[in-house]
Amino acid sequence: MKIYTNDNNTATLKLLIAANLAGKKIELKKATFEDVSAGPKALPLLEVDDQLSFFSSNAAAQYLFPVLDLSQNGQCQQMQEWEATRLQPTTAAVLMSKSVASDLKQALNSLLLMIDGLLKTHKYIIGDKLSAADISIWSTLYPLCHNKDYQKQYLAECPNVLRWADELGSAKAIQYAVQQWGGSLEGPFAPTSALGIPQFTNMVSPVGTPESQEASVTAEEIEAAKENWINGVKNLQEPLQKQEVILPLKGRRNVLITSALPYVNNVPHLGNIIGCVLSADVFARYCRLCDYNTLFICGTDEYGTATETKALEEGVTPREICDKYHTIHEAVYRWFDISFDYFGRTSTPEQTEIAQKMFLKLMDNGFISKQSVDQQFCERCQRFLADRFVEGTCPHAGCGYEDARGDQCDACGRLVNAAELVRARCKLCAAPPVLRASEQMFLELGQLEPALRAWAAGAAGGWSAPARAVSRGWLREALRARAVTRDLRWGVPVPLPACRDKVFYVWFDAPLGYLSITQCATGHYEKWWKKDKDYDVKLYQFMAKDNVPFHVVMFPATVIGVNEGHLLVDHVFATEYLNYEDGKFSKSRGVGVFGTDAQETGIPSDVWRFYLTSIRPETSDSSFSWAELGTRNNSELLNNLGNFCHRSLSFCANAFQGAVPDAQLSTTDYELFALVNREVAGFVQHMEKGRLREALRCVMSVSRLGNQHMQSSQPWVLLRGDDNDKARGAAAVCVCVQLVALLAALLAPFVPRAAARLRDQLRLTPEQLRINPKNPSLIRYLPPGHVIGKPEPLFAKLEPEMLEKLKAKYAGTQSDRAKKQNGAGKAPASVAELEAAVSAQGDKVRQIKSTTKDKAVVQPEVDKLLALKKQLAAAQAQATPAGANDVASLEKAIAEQGEKVRKLKASTKDKSVWQPEVNILLALKKQLADAQAQPKATQSPASVANLEKAIAEQGDKVRQLKASTKDKSVWQPEVNVLLDLKKQLAALQAKQ
């Protein structure tokens, strides 16, 4: 047997220790990931013989050192899986980090304390006998246990781990294995996969650890599992009838869900998506799964300074900016399968009406005051300037960035006061602004503070930890009056004669967008947003933590001040921030992966949804990683979930012609159901509290339990045995298929397309796959004899090479990528090259238009085409010196280009190599034809007669083109030629 490994890979210790303990001879060979020709790019690799290899170090360790007591085999596998998915990534992250983050330290400490708890009552990990679980965990912890600094930091409270590690380390077989390994405790430690080290957070916690309760189930749990299995379907309430207009219902749980309104001035990035709309969508789909009467709304936040700024940058009106980006947002969310009941916008008449009404009511109730504030004023533009309309040199020491904004410097990232900018200038005209007093309306938050504090004290129990932390920070000090109006043109007008040139501050009117969007959706917003004695409505709001102040201070204060019985939020589910690789996502600087980028990768939306939910920053910041995206897809979606579902349905299809067997279940089966029901109950509990990542972990644990059941029961063996074995095999298949049906239900909020495909394979409807949140458990979704459809794989592997290319493609900022794509720094493209590019892009646009009418898909390609045509026009305008494009010169260029094409065609059959040169040749021939068709006057000294003749011919050509097409890009160049000829004639006549 041979072990192929890279240097300093602690996973190699597992194989060496297992082999030495089993007395097997091993040959150790150095290798790289490129040397692995088949299977996943993982090391170490155990090659038993030509027919058998192990890519998983834990599977190899168990093969070399199997558990003799079969009753402990499943527990050993559970702990090895836990080591691979939780302990090893966390330990590796600590060992690879120069500065270990506090959440990472906490994660590792909790894992070590768990191991210490197991070893407190047992000599080894799973009992009193050494197993492959000990080998796997000891190898991973080897650098920690044998480094005094790490011992002090992480193992001071783990005496049992140190005792166990020392005892194992004193064994001669293990000492020899360490000697064979020859690694360094100082690092750096090698990764086990070409995908890199996965993030330490993971989806599956093994049953049998303190993290997920004890594995043993009680008699009461088994009896409940049996009862739910038999009668669970009967206990489901009648399915909710779909309403044409969704309104609250008496006798039902009514749930109103909002996602923080994304700002309309840019494309949303992945951090925006998981922080707001995707999280809200997962929860909304869960609510529908439980038959709650659900209204899920969102829309684009369209008023304010940022919209005006973006409109200036693009040379269009604010309304045109809003229309453009609203369409893009809508398309991005549609691709991500965000199931809004209504996706609206704030620049509507309904918004104006509601915002003005709420403001006037606040004024009537005495909570609005008038104050004078000093603002930057541009005397040239005759307008007050919002902070973003003031630019200048950053005032912070050591920075000096010359294009800092009046609110923030993009170079150093620090906040800026517009009045402190050095050499400040107006963004519109570059004139230096002056300070001038302006009268503004303020909301007196101080007067509303007592009522606001009383409400928050009672409501905060339903908020996530980040939401509570932000609210405590804001309420730590007394609240001060806050301006609700500003001198701006794009916004909801203030309904006061003295404020004709003012609009509402976006912080005031944007949250009211929830009400106006509900009005647009239902026509009766007050039924959802005002309390009613006949029904109850619970309000759930999803956002990132930077939006929390507006939802727990500003918006509630407004509602309290209006005092008309409006709904106050029950649950605020805010997240921390999602970072990108080693930096931060940034819309303003274009850093990270954006929604439109995700569509272009070719990776299915379900994979993005799953991965983003699995790293959802619920309690601390988390990071997006291309390597981890691949790891999660390949190990959890493909190998764990997809493999179990496909194998289970395939056994049913092949062994029972697709008919679910009517099996006699055993006590062991009901014990499994009890364990599954714990996960289903955990799924519901976590979902109800907005812990979506933890709920997903429970779903993956159901899949893991199913995999373990299949491996332990081995139906492929039983179905070939005697009648008793066949009955047991039928029961195993029945249980696995029912678990697949349960997974089809539980997965629906997270990966809706895969769940829908699974439902189709099961031949079940969404109404048949529901969850009872009052008694969450596995029920008999599939009656005996139910015939399933054709099993098909749900997921595909993501190759490391593709992920590396994507990582490189989306590195840097969007402007950097655009420069790279457009070849910044290269010589300007020739007319021929641009003509070829215009032709190719035109074909692409026509092809896209023939397949979709979605403007958000088509428009970016049209924009590229227009940009290319603009470049072509500019290149044509910069005509080469007189005579360079005469017939002789073109004939010579064609001869040279033809020779180049012939040589390329002779050297390769790859069309992608020589086609661009062919395009250049064709363009040159077209230029020659045009030149030969030109009157002699354009090739020799012009005369009035020659020019008049050329104008007549060119005029005919233009008229024919205009009659044949309305495409301006086709005939405009000829119009330009005609105008130039007329200009030449006028100049010549003036000389005469």
C-alpha cells in the first residue's frame, strides 16, 4: 500500500498511525494535487492496489483500523464526520491565521471542551476501546497538544484532552508514525484539498455530542415518533386556500415579512442579498411550508442623494436611473428565486400620500419642530448641497485623497464632515461652496424617547443578537431631534408652503415604503399595518445591522408619534456583515461578487442560496470564499444530500418498480425516527427565531442520519438474501424514501429548485409536503404502493480549476475588471478590429433578444454594442493620413493580411485562433470596395463638379439605407460621409 501526500499535512498522520497500529506496511510518497489524476484533488491518498484507493483520510483510517465492535461503528463514523467537517476546518483556520479572530477562538474552545467532556467519562473518544475516531481527532489536534503556547491558549481548561493526547502519544506505533510523518509543529501546515481550507463553520453536528444532545432516545420519544408516523398526515390542518389579494385571515397565523429596501443606485452584491432579501425569502418559504398566511414584500428605495449622484454620473434623470436599476434588481432577485408576493418601489403616488399624511399627523401631535442648520451652498448652481454633492481633499492625516466625498473618504474609509474637506468643491460645477443657514423640520425624538424605550424593552426579546446590540448602543444615550427634511429635488415633497423646495430625508420616508408597497400590493395596507380585534398580525423584518437604527428607533418613533394604532415590529432578524475573501464587499468601490456576476458563473442559484445561508453571519461577521463554495457544494450538497436522495430513490425504482414498499418497521426504525424528529423540531425552533443557518444544519443532519441508516442496514445486501432479509431490506428502502420526502419539504426554503425536482421525482405536490410547526416530526408522506418517478441527480460537482478562474475573474474592483476586459493599456483597436467586434456583439444581441424579452438580461449586452459602435465611430473619425486609405494602400494591406490568414490556417484547425484575423481581412476588403466605389474626386484634388456628383451618389446611398432599416447604427456612418462631402463643397465654393 502507498500513501501519496504533500509536506506537513496532519491528515497523513491518520493513515500512518492506523497502518502502524494494524501492523500494515506502508510506502510514503511525496505528491502534489496535480499528481492526483482521478477523483477529487485531495491529499493524502491511500492506494491499496490498482483497483482500490481512498481519497478521504478518515475513510482510509477506518479501512486500515476498523472498529471490531459493530455496535460502535456508526458512532465512530459520526465522530469522524464531525472531525472532518467541524474540528479540522476550525483547527486549520487557527493554525493558518497570524491573528486569530475572537469568534474563531470561541469556536475552537467549544469544540475542545466537547471532546474534554467525552473523555471525562471514557478512556477514548467513543468508549473504552481505541478507534479510528481517536486516530482522526488526535492527528488533527497534534499541533495544538504538542505546542506549549497553543496549550496555554486553548487547552488550559481541557485536562482530559491533554491526558488522552499524552497517553496516545506515548504509544510506540504512534511515535513511529510521527517520525515517519516528519512534519514541523511550527507550520505552515498543508491543506488537504486543492480547494483550500474550508471555513470553520459547518452544517452538520453529529448526534451523540453535547452540541446536539445525547444520542440515546427515550421511550416517550419513540412512542411519539410511532404515533406521528401513523397519524401525522391526519393532524395537518387544511391547506391554506390561495387568495388573489393576500389579506389577513381570522383564525390563521398572519405573518407580514419585509426585507430592508435595497437602494436603487447599484447592483446588489452577495452581502446585500444574504443580509436582506435571501434571508427574508428563506423565512417566507418556511412560513408557507407551515401554512401560515404570509405576505412577503420588498422594493427598491429610490429617493435621496445617492440617486441624484448616480444620475449625474450616467448623464440621465433620477427617474431613468430608478427605472434602470429597479429592473436590474428585479431580474437579479428573480434569478435567485426570491419569492416576493410583491416587489415594488418607493417613488410612487402611494408613497407620497402616506409619507405626507404621517408627517402632518406628527406635526399635529406636536412632535415636529423647525430648526436652522448650516449647510454647504453652491452660489453658481444656486442650491444647497447634500454631503455627497461636496468633494475635496480628505482632511485625515496621512490620507490626502483629492476626491473624498462630504460624507466619507473612499481611500481611507473614514467618515468625513463636508465642512472639514480641504479645497471643497461642488460636484456639479466644481465651484467652492459656502456655508449658508437653512430652515429644516425636525422630529423630536427626545419627546418620544420614554415611549420608545418602554416598547423596546418588551420587544427586544424577539430580535436577533446583532439587532439588540445596535439598539442598546443607540439607546445608551439620550435621543436628540433629527432632521426629517432636506434641500434636495428628488424625493417626497414636504406638504408645507414654506418647504416648497424641500423633500423628506430618506431615513424618514424609506421605512414608510413598507406601507406604500403593501398598499400597491393589496389596496388595503391598513389591514396589515393596523391592529384589528378580529385577527393578529406578526411583523418580521430582515436586514443587515447597519439598517437596524432605522427599524428599531426611527421608524418605531414615527409610528408611536403618529399614534393611530400602526403595527410595531415583533421580530427584527438582523445579521452581521459578510466579507469577501480577505476584504470587504463594497458597492461604492465595486468590490466582491454582485448579483449579475453570480448569474454569469454558470453555478445554479440553488448552490448560491445554500452556500450563502450556510455562512449567514448570524452572530458574527463571516467571509465568502470561492474555495469553500466548492467544498460545501461537493461535500454537503453532492456527497451528503444528493447522494442519499438519489441512492434511496434508485433502490426504490430498481428493486420495487418505483412502488414504495409496505414494510413492517422495527423498534430500531422508530428510534431513528425519534432522532430525526429532534432535528425537525430543531429546524422549526431555529426558523421561528430567525436562525436560518442553524435550521439548515438540522436539515443536513436529517440527510446524515439517512446516510448512516443506509450504510448500516445495507439494503443492497439484504435484498439478495432470504425472505427475512428481503423484508428488512424493504423496510430500509421504505425508511430512506420517506426521509427523502421529508427532506423535500425541509429543503424547500433553502434550495427551492432542487426541492421542486425532488417533489417531481417523488410525484408529490407542495400541499402534500408540509410541516406541522406545533408537532414537528416525520410523517408518512408516501402511502404504501405510491409510485415514484424517475430518480435523477440533484447537484453537480464544481471543479477546483473553474473556481480558481472565477476567483481571479472577480478579484479587484468592477472598474479594474472592466479595464482588464477592455484591454486597458493596450494600443487602441483598429477600425477593422472594431468592425469585427461590432459585428460579433450584434450577433450576440440578436441571439439574446430571440431567447428572452427580459430587459435586464438584454440591456447590458446592448450597452456593450453601443459602446463598441461609439469606439468605432471615434476610430473612423481619427482618419489615417491622406492617402493611407487609398486603393493602392488597401490592396497592399489585403495582400499582407491574406498571407497572415493562410499561414494561420495552415498551422492550426482551431477556428478561434484564425477567425479574428479573417474578420480583419474581410473588413479590409470592405474598405477597398468602398474606396473603389468612391468618385475620383475623393482620391484626387477635388473640384466642384466632382463633389456635387459625389454628394448626389452618396445621397442616393443614404436614402436607400434609410428605406431598408431603421437601425441608425447602419446608416449614420454614411450620413456622416454625406455631411463631410457637403462641408468640402461649401469650403471649396467659398474659396472660389
